[in-house]
Amino acid sequence: DPRALALYVRAGMLPKWPSIAVRLEKPAPQWPITSQLEAIEAEPDDPAIVAWDSQISGRERPLDHAFWVREERAVPLWFQRDGQRVGYGYIRLGAGNLWHPHGCALGPIGVTSAEDAAASVIAAVNWALQRADALRLEVPGPHPCLPVLLEHGFRISYIDTFVSTTETPFFDARCYIPSGGDLF
């Protein structure tokens, strides 16, 4: 909506990139695709996941982590290459919606290097497809996984705009996928 965008600009919040909500429903004939990373389940109360998220997302939010685990049946994952952690993520199994009650939401997902970003999302999708009928996530436009997801059957369900008052936002959009619009 151009009027909403004008309000953001007047408030000093400038558009940075599109935030693209994508979804995939079973059957998903183009999945699984191979990831160079392994997804390993973490303990639900692992403080290291919270620490990684604080570093990569740009803010501390232990209450959000507790909410995802308690209310959305989130399973935290580590993404590893040769036994080395390169990222983390959550698969929120209880975050279905009216159209897909047995669906799940992916995110947040974060990595320390953009080179591992697409592989971490692919590993998360592979893990989630074994447990849910439909998957959804919100991908920042600059994130390297977006073309891969769209090429392999994900469909765009909504597009929004990320706005910020700072020149450099609080996270690197090439390394981080938020939990969605509610808790980002």
C-alpha cells in the first residue's frame, strides 16, 4: 500500500528489501534436495541456541525461544558440517494454520556465514518435510535460499517490505530468516 509506505518514510523508516512468505505443500516431488549440512536435533532448553540467535538476529530474546518451544512445539536444530556447527534453526511443528493444521513454520534460521545460508534452509526443509504436510517461512529478499526454494516447488504466498530507521539493520539478511512477522 503506497500510503503505508509514505507513513514509514515520513517516520524515517526506509524500505530495505522485500520479505517474501513462501510455502510448500505435500506431495513435494522436487524434494528432498541434497544439503551439504546435517540437521541435528538440539535440546529444547539449550542455552547455546539462544546465544547463537542473539548474535545472528542482533538481539536477545529468551522469552521468544521459550514461547516457540512451549506454544508452537518448536524443535531446535543445529546445522553442522563435519561435526562443526555453522548455524541453528527452529521447526515450529505446532504453528499450523486454518488451511494447513498439520503444517509447520520454519524459523528463525541463522548462520554465521552467508555461504552456509542456503544449505541450512535446505537441511531444515528436508527435516521438516518428514514431519509436516505443509511448510511456510518468510525469507528476506537478499537471502541466498530464495531462488533455490522457488526453483524447487515453493510458492510465494505474500510479499511485505522490511523497513528500518538505520542504514544497517540489526541482522544480516543473507544469514538470517526470521520466525515470521509476529516475533520476527
